[in-house]
Amino acid sequence: MHSDIAQNRVSLLVPGGDIEECRKRSLEILSYTSLLEGKDRKQIEDLLRSVSVRSVSGKGRKPLPYVLLVEDDEVFEVIRRRGLDSRCLVISPDEISPGLEQDMVLVYGKREIDEDRLPIVSSVHCSAPEHEILPDIALEELYPILGRVKAASKLKELFGLESCSSQAVELMEELSGLSGGNTDPDIITQKVGSIRSEVEQSLKEAISELTLSGEDTLSLLASGETGVLKDVYREHAKMAADLVRSRIGVRKDLFRIKYPLEVDEEALDSMISSMKEQAAGERFDRKVMLAREIISLRENVLLELDWALDLDWRFGMGCLVHDLGLGPFEISGEFFAVKGAADINLRKDGQFQAVDYHLGPMPASMGAEFSDLDISNSRTAMLTGANSGGKTTLLMTLAQTVIMAMMGLPVPAQKAYIPSIDKLFIYKPKRRLDAGGLESFLKELLPLSMKVDERSLVLADELEAMTELEAASRIIGIFLGELSGRGAYSVVVTHMADEIGKFTDCRVDGIETRGLDEKHNLIVDRTPVIGLHARSTPELILRKLEAKARGDEKEIYSKVLESFE
């Protein structure tokens, strides 16, 4: 998860509630794996990270580059009530001065003022929306999160969905980038100078090619012009006008056609002033149009951001289900079973042996998925087997399965069948062998058996002797009998099954050890065999240690092994 919202949703996942609702949520989360199909996961996560970036809030709103010219005091009061006087300079017609560089917008009420004589870019009624009076307002909410909006738009595209965010991005970038453009006096002056040089060079070449008759010479001496020269001047006046129109975009005579060519500075200043006024008006009108479109898209853009933040949750949960190989669960009536289960920590590493296990009366129809259904329908079992055989891991897997199911999540199994369980007890005794060890053990264990009912799951690990073997067996036997009598689902790991069995009628399951491999590691079938008392086979552990030991240490392991033989 990349966003605070998704991370908060994760923190709110707690076990509890109606198991049917939990199952519905888990199935929905299972469906999120479809979001990963055919997708570049890194690309999606990078975009989700961009969508989730927090916006840095500025210190108040920046002044906007406008001057509001209010028609009268009544209009000013309207502007003040709307708070627009805090966004830019507001003046009356009497306060107009040549030093005001910002675009001036007339805000009117009755429209009883001569607008033609005012240096304004536009006129707007005082009741118009804020973004039509000050169009840059349309940028204030979305432009600071432009990167997030772009990422949301790209995500929509990658998932084959229509998006309005890309259009909003284009509009905002255009509105933000609108400036004086070609009306910059320096740029225009440079263009006029380039045109002058080009026309003057052409004029020079044309004049140098003229052949004057005696009559032309007399006319030139008398008036400074001839008929032939007038034609050349007329031709180059047209050339200059065409170049001004094509390169600057206006129809204006800017040159005194003679040699050398002269620029009409007064005409140039008038053109620049006129162009600036016209461009400013057109630019403002364009800004208003863009602002309207941005505002019309605003709600949908924010909805797309919400969609992207929700995708962060759904895609993240889909990755969780995919990476851990989680599966569905069904609600059972009287039994608890897992098929292809493994601890989530093992699933994370990808190296695990899946386990099948069940408790309680299972219908015969489940025989295709689970074996040994006819051996026992007990809800309570003692789990036996080799050290390092996976007994404790199985307990944790069963606990994870119930907890994740009741959180509304898929479970760490190919499939699970879960009854209504609202109490989970996990007991692992403290390693206290002092004088108070037995007393603490009894005070912890026996009261626990009084808290359970048919909606409880008890997982107890390493219930070993804290006193003499027979006395300990009696105590644990009473404990198991109480669990069974109250209908609780329970699995107790112990190496004392034979002795405990003398004091209670309880199912015994076993995890079998089949020997050592060539590297002296235990070969274990981690799925318990129902009804089998599996021996702990400490001799295999000793043989493993003997194979890796040297010297005196190897000798002592050998002596212990001989005693087993």
C-alpha cells in the first residue's frame, strides 16, 4: 500500500463480526488478483506511488495577476463580500494610472460606464462565477496535484477505462502557460527589424539594376523621383506590408519606403499597443473558456483520484493474495478443515509443504478432498510426531486461517472450511522449572478449559510434564476431557500421548518422520495422519548431530544412539 488511506484500511482489518459477511469480503479480495493480469506490476506501483504523494500546502493563496476595476461602490461591496478583494488589487475608475501592468477587468453591476475608453481586457458582471472574473482560480485546487492527476489518468488508460483527467491536464497546462506571447515589444521590434533589412536589401538590388533614360534623369534631378523608381518603391511597399501581415499578423504600414528604408516609429508604437490590448483581451477570453472547462471536469477528476486511491488498496490486496497464494474458505457446520495449508511466513519464502488437516464430524462427500474421515469425528486431538516435524507450525497455520478468515481475508490454504468461531485460545507454557512452575502451569491451563464452548478453538503447544509423568498425564487428561465435553475445537501438541490417553478418550494424530536425506535433514510428511501416534524419533536428531560432529562430541552422540539400539 502506498497511500495513507489504503494503509489505514489495512489497520482497520480486525477479526470479528458475522462470518458470512467475512466470507463475502474475502471472496471480493480474492477477485482483486485479476487486476494483476497482463499488467507491468512495477509500472502500476510507481503510478500508485505518484497518486499517493501528499500535496504540500502553501501558506495562504497567492495574489492573482489582475486588477479589478469596479463600476461603483455597490459593485465593490459585492466583490468584498465574495472575498475577491483579497485575491488581487481592486480600484475605482478614478484610480486608473499608467503604471498598472496587470490585466484590468471591469466588474460592473448596471453597466453605466463607457468601456471603450478604459484600458480593460474584458468586462464581467459582478454576479458571474469567480473563475469568470479571475480565471486562474480554476487552477488552485487541481494544479498543485497535477502529478497525481496525470498518474490517475495513466492508470485509467492502463486498465482500459475512459478518463477525463488527461483532458483536464491539457487544459490546466494551457491555462497556466498563457502569457503575452507574440505581443512582447522586444520580439515585435526584432521582427520589424528583420523585415526592414530584408526589404531594404531587395530595394538596394532593384535600384542598382535600374537603367535611367535622359527624361528619368531630369525628373530625378527635379523632384527626387522618377516613374521607374516609383514602381520599385510601390513594389517594395507591398512586399513590406505582406511580410508584416505574415510574420506579425497585422495589416499595418510600418515603413517609409525610400532608400535607406525607415521605420515609422509612431506607427510601430501604435501597432504594439493595439496588439497588446487585443491579445490581452483574447488571452483573457481564452482563460475564461479554459477555466469553465476545468471547473466542469473538477468533480470527475477528483472522483478519478478517489478511484486511483481505492485501486491502491485493491491492487495491494491482490498482490498479497497472489504472492502468498491465499485461497477461499467456506462456512462449515460442525467441522474445521484446511486443504493445502501452510504458514504465511513459509508462503512468503515460496518454500513449503502444504498440509491437510481436519477436526469434527465431516460429511462423507468430503472424502474426495480429505482422507481418514471414517477414523474419528472428534473435535479434540493430540498431535504427536518428530521434533522439527512441523507440529507448532501447523498450530500457527490453523490460528492464521481462523484469524484471517474472521478478518474477511482469503486464508493461507488452497481451501478451508471454517465453522462459526468467536474465541481463539493459543497456549504455550512458560519455561519455568522452579518451585512455582507447576503452580503457574495449573493456574494458566485449567481455568482456560472453563472459558471454552462449541464456538471456541484451542491450540496448545508443548504440554509437557511439569511434575511426575503420571500426575502430569492426569492433569492434561482432565484438561482435554473438559475441552471435549464443552464441544471446543482443540489441538494439543504433546509427547505424552500414551500416558495422557490412560485418563481421557481423545483422538491422536501423528506427523511421521521417514528418516534422513543425504544431507542429514529430516524427511517428514507434514500432513498429520489421523489416528496415528507418531513417535518423536529423537534418534534421528541424534544421528543428524552425530554426522555433523567431530571428536569427543561425535563420540558422545554415538553412545546415546547405541542406547536406543
